[in-house]
Amino acid sequence: MKRILVVDDDKVQHILFRKKAERISKDFEVLFFDAAEECLTYLKDHTADVLFSDVNLGDMDGWELIGELAKIDFKGKVFLLTGSVAPSDRRKAKSEGLISGFFEKPISDSDLREILEA
């Protein structure tokens, strides 16, 4: 069973993501975190296959989270989500080796299916 982590301070995004993931399969464990620090604390004792993070978070942003994931040698795939797609963010995501993809929120059903079924 794949373990998926979602870091987003918007609870509505949690609900939307859960519904989309459940339509794809019930074979995923999806855990939600409101803050990057909570997610990093969880990852000290657990692993995950896929991590989705909002770019704009309250405590530390998605870019800072990426830096922390690199420090702990996170082995899963990382996808960034954002409500506003600035070309500079997209370029930065492409240049960051740990990032597997960059999507507008909410992620489309087809993009999520492709990621989760890989």
C-alpha cells in the first residue's frame, strides 16, 4: 500500500485531494499535514512513497520543505502544488532535482491518477 503525504494549510484542499484519491483506489494511505514541520516530524519515524506540498505554507514554504527533505534524504517522489503559477516557480521546480512535478491546485484527476498508479 502506497503512503501519500499531503502538506497544505487549506483544509478544503485536504477534502478535495482525499475524494480524488479515493476515486482512483482505496489502496492508498493518505495522511494530511497542515504544516511542513508536522510532516518533517512524521518523517523522522516513517517513510512515504509520495509527498504533495503546497508552495505557500504558513510555517515554512514548499521550497524550504524541499530543502529539509533533501537533508533527511527523502526517497519518495515530491510534487509541488500551487494556486498561482508564477513562471519563476515553474522554472525553479524544473531545476530542483528532488521535485518530480509541479501542478496547479487542485491537481487534475488525470494527473493524480498518473502519479498514484505509477
